[in-house]
Amino acid sequence: MSLSKRVSHIKPAPTLQLSAKINELKAKGVDIVGFGAGEPDFDTPDFVKSACMQAIKEGKTKYTPSAGILELREALSEKLRKENSIEYSPSEIVITAGAKMALYLVFLALLDEGDEVLLPSPYWVSYPEQIMLCGGLPVLVHLREEEGFVLTAENLKPYITEKTKMLVLNSPSNPTGAVVPEEELKKIVEMCVEKGIFIVSDECYEAFIYDGKKFVSPASLSKEAREITFTINAFSKTFSMTGWRVGYVACPQRYAKVIADINSQTISNATSFAQYGALQALKDPQAKTFVKHMKETFERRRNLAYELLQEIPGISVVKPEGAFYIFPNLKIYSNKLGSDLKLVEYLIEEGKVACVPGSAFGAEGYVRISYCVSEDTIREGINRIKTALEKLS
């Protein structure tokens, strides 16, 4: 009796593993600074909680359509039109159990055995695992620190083959915080249109772009771009609703119908009352103020983390333009210990500070630091990293 070949390669998400380890240490009374969590430290706003509880009281606890409640899809259609300049009808939107499920459903709907998927690296930990689970082959497009980890059309060209089926775009990026400039995005999209390559656009961090820059959805760039793009997002980051598991995919109707059908045969639908909370997040007049406050807070924290990391001898760091992560290069120290995993273990044991190893994102020698913590915690944590690294010098 053996497991399927499909799951023989799969690994647990290291970010969730690290969060579990941090919580375990804290429960034992260990004073540890955790930079591992990929979720805002803000509570879900009360207006979202209240709408969810009201939905429960009103008995909105039964099955919903597999594509999600119509009111939420209508509100998302309006949001995408106003904020992203993309016209999607409600029938072209499917509500899923988080953006992670939306990604998986798209891969499942489009990939056949051996199809190649262009995956800029460093990448979010779940992309390659999901692609392989669906029979695809991740083709890593290596990005350079010297170029700010920004994807370009020139980067992509050498990796395109007859088997290339899709490109995964994540801008702003997890783990680097890199943002693809609009002019470069246009070139990438035009190349994909010309060569018939699908674009899977993970836009979960769209609300968090700094220095006055604006977010651009690939599907908004042309009619042709809209036809090949799967726009994926969630309420997790923007409204601090990570545990609610409400995400969505917007795409041409012929694909949306299939994705909704897969949804119906797997999870049936995203949690009914959570969908009503998400609906309120889009409708409530307080929402814009809440998101603006989060963005301004994260931008201040980014600036602080960047300044403090620059003071540590022997490392280099790119200033992130979005998301809420910073990705310093600690190769000079990880090489002394043999790997970035051993470096992270050392930082936990010696410095009582937890980061995620860059190898989890396809970038050995780096670490991901999430600045979803207070400014005092950022100062304390990075000071602990500095002190611990000095002992290795």
C-alpha cells in the first residue's frame, strides 16, 4: 500500500510550520520575536465581524451557489471595474476558500501532465507544490537581487518553450516585495498574448504598494490580456481576514464555469456567513479608512526595517516596494553554518528571533522577515539578529 506519485513530493508549508514553532515556544514562556507570520497583525474590523454574526443570526448558514453568493460577486464586479479598470460580470467571478484555493482550482482546470509553468523565483512557497499536484512542471525564472527582484520580459524569453502553458505573476511579491512597473508589465502581457500563454495574476497584496506608486492589474491592459488572465485575490491581507478563507478568481466565463463546477465537486462553496462578512468589507464606508491606515503603518515599518537591516555588516537588502516582507541577503553568514535553514535555527536558538529561510522560496542564503509587528518589535528583533550574527563574525 503506497501513496500516489502525485503527493510523493509534497512538503508542508514552511511558513505555517514556523508559526506553529513560534507559538509552541511562546507557550513555554520563551521570549521570542516572530518575523515569520504572513498575516497582518491588525484585527479583522468590527464592521466585518458584525455582518458575519448578523448573517448567522439570520440563518444564512446553508449551502450557497458553488460560485458564491450573487451579492458578493456583484460587489466584486463593481470593485474590479472601479479599482482595477477591468470589466467582469458576476458570472465571471468565483468565490473560493481563500486565494490559495483559487490558485489551485485554476491550475487544476488548465494544466495537463507535463505543461510548463513559468514561475519567477523567489516565489511564494505554495506555487510549485500546487503546480506539481496538478501535473504541471514549474520552470523557475531566476530574478536578480541587483535588479530588485523585478521580473522583465527579457527575463522570460529564454524560458519559453512549446510546452509553456502559463505564467504566474505575483506583484507585489511574496517574499521580496518587488513590484513590476507598468511599462514592463505591458511588455510581459504583450509577449504572453502573442505566444498564447495564460497569466495567473496573484493580486493579494494590491492594497500595499508604497512610495506613491499605483497598482496595475494585467487584465486591465487590453482586451486580449483580459482573455488570457486569471485575476486572483482575497480578503485575507487587505481586510486582515486570513482565517476567514474567502478569496476569488475572475476570468472569462468559459473558464469561470469550469472552476465553479470543480468548486461544487470539492468544497461545495466558501463558508456562507464568511461571504457576508466579505460583502460588508467591500460595502462599508469605514473600509477605505481601515485599509489606508494599515498601508501607512506598513510603509513606516518597512522604512524602519530597511534602515536597521542596512546597519548590519555583511548583508545586503533590497528596499521592497510593496507587500509586508523584506528579504535580506545573509549568504555570508549562512555559508558559515552550511545553509540558510541552519542559520534560521541558529537565530531562533541564539537570538530568540524567528525568520523564514530563503530556500523555502527558492533563494538559498536569504531570509524573509515579515514586518507585521510593532515598530518596537522590529527594533528589538533586528537588534537580536545583529547581535547573534556578530557572534558568527
